[in-house]
Amino acid sequence: MDQNSAMQRIDWSMQHFLNGAFPAPTKIDPLLCFGACLMLACAAVALATYVLKWKSAWSVYLAWSAAFCSSVFLTWELTGSPQNLLAVLAISLPMTLMVAWRMPQLTPFGKGLVAAKLTFAAFIAIWSYGLLRNTSWPFWVQDLLVLLVAPLITLSFFLVISERILLLSGLTLRRSRRAAAMRFLETGYEGEAPKVSIHVPAYAEPPDLLIRTLEALSRLDYENFEVLMIDNNTKDPNLWKPVEACCERLGSRFRFFHVDPICGAKAGALNFALRHTDANAELIAVVDADYIADEDFLKKWTPLFQRKRLGFVQTTHEYREWQDTRFLSKFYGMYVLPHKSLLSALSEFGAAVTVGTMCIIRRSALEEAGGWAEWCQTEDSELAVRLHALGYNGYYFSEASGRGLMPDTLDRIRRQQFRWAFGPVQYMRRHIALYLGLSRHGKLLPAQKFLFLRSGLEALPVFLGPLLAVPVLIATYQEIWLGADYRVSLDVFASLLAYFVSDFLEICISLKLIGHGRLIDTVFYYLANRSINFTRRTAFVCAILGLNWSWHRTDKFIPSHSFMRGFLASRTELLLALAFSGSAMFLSQYARFSSLNYTAFLVACLIINTLGFLSTVALAMLCELELWMKSWRDNKETREALPMQANPLSDTGKGDAGKEAA
């Protein structure tokens, strides 16, 4: 079908709306070229800073100066038209440097990274604006798109940049607040240590798991504490009776409560425990049912509460029993990197949060805040917002004081990740006036407002990602049905490739900083995140719309293998993979890979997304395969052991019988 005949079949206004939206580029765009060079330079500086461990700030500043100058020089050489580049750079670079300089928590490397990332974002935004203004769309359509899309894209840029700064906190932040706290801890307690009430909520947990947790608490190197074990809504007495007996055996400082019914899930159980806490207890510690606490958990961290306005201390999540399973080893990096790097970095900006286990909270502050929020999916981090609003501060330390269990199937991981993504959006809607400085019930600092808002909108870039495909879909429509001849500029590919190379290297360095930095670990980190992206998008939409969602605990019973469960856990991604691969096969007949038109670009994007969806299916089946192999090995060992015990005519038995006869 030629272009003239196709144009006669559509309305003139639609043709005017679509025509000329994607003019074929005639030369390399200097803005995109500079962005690609700058991202590669960022990767080089990050790698050099990590490997060489520069002590002098001037060495880092010199490296960043070389990165910017080399990016300008390469762009000049490749494009030959530096006028627009220098004009934009003269505007954007001073602004980004000013933003970076106003953040005293940043190291010289961190300031340079902020300046580079913001400059890259500014260049991409200006290039996108120029591309939009070069279309033949009506001006009112262009203005409407700018008004609707520009704020979301700008916010997404800030969210992505702040996440990278926080994940690379080992290189980007000075950690002066943490260093001061560690020096204070060395002094110990002056006088008698305060009484701590440890609350352990549980619902339908394996008894042996809870008994291990309670026995570990009984070995704490701390004199003045009590343990309140709250079993809520467990129907089967075979689950909670052994735990009750364990508390009686461990002594009077262990008190057991079986409460049925109780509302509010974990938050309801913790509020019940708060009401039954010993009157002399000044601090409240929370330990999850699966966590084995270190002996120095209380002794190490309670001296900080000599500071009267300290509201809480949180230690990082850490896990055990994951090293021997291929499935859990794929997800370990995804679980620990945000906790050990991102969340611990929030302390440096005064925006630390609690994460529900291995934390210590000042009792008076908890009661002043109104207790735990029974309406919230993540009652732990929501409490931190209210404590900060009341003027209390907190610490989040990257050191672990206990280790728990990771969810051991994809279905359990997705349920937990859904709750973790749903909760921050849920309490962001409740506290939005507080975030914007319009609330009469407390006040947050500017850094706290942005970082708490970042937590609530963390999934926004993931949610907006598919919207970037709309221009490509429009161009593909024109190429197939209108006969348009467009080509994707190579500098677009270069910018995308440079960004992903830089991002991959930064994640690799972040994992190395926490001792988990093999190249394959970075690949698994991406695959694990990709496998739950759809879950995060769903949670974000449900929470933004204000939908109610029941609280689901993470099941800790050892599962049996079920390939059907793996299929059901990944069925949505499997259907999406089939739809995307089918679309790619259909569009491939119109794609011109040699000249790289937009249809070919769309086919490539569809294939990449198909592989991402298939990674979810592969991980789900890997989990079930490992469970099946474990069950097969256990059954084999059982079968081999039974004849040895039951057969009296075994070789050993014959020998013994012969000896007795002799």
C-alpha cells in the first residue's frame, strides 16, 4: 500500500496530527552525543574512584573535570557543531554544580556524580522538547503534552538520580552522622542501663522456628529486659502450645500471649504488646519471628538512647540459609542492597526509617506518636514518618544484629514485595499534607520531605516506562500503514547503551561495596528486579487509587515442590511474554534492520521485554525444580536407610549372627 492511497483513507486532521512527528535525522545530535559521552565518563570515574580509593579531594575533582572536558571534546569532534552544546552546558552545568555544592553530606565524588546525572537529565529533557517542537502537531497538542508529561518525567529523573546516589552511598556520602554515633557508642552507658521490652509478634508460624528465636533472645548479653511473645489469631493449638511451653521453660522474663481474635495484623499485635509492657520499660525492641538476634544486640545499641531526642535505632536486614540454594542466591542481592546502602544512607539526611525487625524504639516517643498504624501495610516505616514529624530523630545502621529467612518461593517473594511497594504509597496518600508542609500535626525538614516522597513514588519510573513506547508506536503506525520512511538515529542508541553501561557498572560497584559484587551477581540483581517489576507496578497503581488490600504475612513453613504453583505465580508474565513475542514476530516483516527504522526499534524493544518476562517464569520454575530435587534426595536417603534398619539378613547382620553361633 503506497502512501498516497493510505492518506485518502484516513481523516485529514489525523494525518496532520501524525505527519512529520519523526523526521529522519541528517546528522548526529550534539546533545545526545554529549549525554552518551558523559555517561561513559561517569562509569570511568566511578570505577577509578572505587579501585584507586583516592584520598585527596582534588584528585576526584580533577577526574570529574577531565570527564566533562573529554565529553565536550569528543562531542565537538563527532558533531562539529558545539554552539548549541556549549550554550546548554553553560546554563545546566552551573545549576547542577550549585545543587551538588549545597549538599554537605556528599563526598567530592558524590557532588560530581550529582552534577553529571543532572546535566545528563537536562540534556535529554532539552533534546526531547526540541524533538516535540519540530513536529507538525498543533501547538495546543504540544503545549498539552509538555504540561502533562514534563512534570512526571522531571520527577522521575530526580527519583532515579537520588536512588543511584543512595545506592552508591559508600562512595557518594561522607557518613559523618554515622561516624559520630559510632564514637558515642564507644563511651557506653553512664549509670544503669534502661529496661527493654522485646516484642515478638507471630501468626501461624512453625513452632521450632519461634523456639529458636526465643532461645536466641534468652542468650542476650543484657541484664534488664523482658520478652513478650504475642501469638495472634493462630487457630491450630499445635502451633502455639509448644511456644507457650518454651516461654515457661525460659523463665519469668518471657511472657506468652495467645490472642484470638485481634485486628490490625502485625500492628495490632504490637499495640497489644505495648499495652502489656512492663511499666518500667523505657525502650521497645521488635524482633520478627524468624530472626536470630546476636548476643550484643541490646548492649551495642541502647547507649545511643542517652540522647533525649533519639526516637529509634534500626539495624539492617540480613539473611541466613540462602547460600545453598540457587534460587535464593539470585534474589539475595536484590534484598540486601537497598537495606545496606540505600536505607542506611537516609540516616545521613535525617530521614532514617524503621523496617519492622531488629529495631529499638523509645517507648515514650512511640506512645506520643499514637502507637502502630493498624491501617497500613508497612506499619514500621510509617511510624518513622510520624516520629520525625514530632521532632525525634533516628539512625539506620548498615551493621546487622540478627539474621532472618528470605521467602523461599517466587509467590512468597512477590507477596512480600507487593506489600513493601504498596505501604509507602499508602501512607504517602495519608501524609501528603505533611510532605508538602501543609499539616498542623508536625513538621518535616526539606530533605525528609523529598526522601519520604521518593519512597512513596519509588515505582513511578517503572510505571512510566511503558509510556515512552507511545511515540515509537505512532512512528511504527506511520511506517506500516502510511508508508513513511523514518530511521532511528544512531546517537539515540548510543545514549541508551551508554546509560545502561553506566547503570550496570554503578550497580556492580554498589554490590561490591557490601561484599556481594561478582559480575554474575549484578546480572542476577537485574533479573530478580525485572521479575517483580510487574508486581511493583500493580502495587503502585492499587495504592495510588486507594484500593484496600488485605495484609499477608510471609509464610515460613518449608514448601513442597509444585510446578503448578510456579506456573500460577508467573502466569501473568508468561501471557505477556507470549503477547510481546507474537507482536514482535508480526512486526518483523515490516522491520528494516539494515536501515534501522522505528518498526525495527520496536521489535527489538519487544524482544528485550519478552526476555524480561521469561526471566520471571524461569526463576519460578528454578525454585520448584530445586524443591523437587531436594525432595527426591531426601526420599532417596530415606529409602537407602530403611533396608539397613529393617533387613535382618544384611551383611552386617549375617556377620553378627555368625559370630554369635561361633
